[in-house]
Amino acid sequence: MKFATRATQTSGKYYLVADWKNNGGTMEYGGETYTIASGGSSAFLQVRLKKLQKTKRKDRVVKGMKV
């Protein structure tokens, strides 16, 4: 599946890319063609980079045996 930003919006949302017509759209995924209902044109992904960068990550180093 492909998602892309729309040129008219700067909201940071990534919308589903498909061949849209009046009654819906079609897209290819995994070598097969799928039909999308007209309401699918508003489907989007939104990634909040600030929140992603604030996520804590804990690393541990465990002592091993010397060979």
C-alpha cells in the first residue's frame, strides 16, 4: 500500500494512494487489484515525530564469560 501527503494540505497526514473515480477507487497490493469504497479516500496515517522521539529506550549490557 502506498500513502502520500496531499499537495493542498500541510497537516502531516499521509493519505491512501489509489486511482480514485466517482464510486471509489482501485489499488494494487501484492500483485492483486483491490477495490476501495468511496469513503476510503479519507483514510490516512499520521505519525507524530515528537512523540516518537520522546519514547524512552532502555539498553542493558549483560556481562558474559571471557573465553
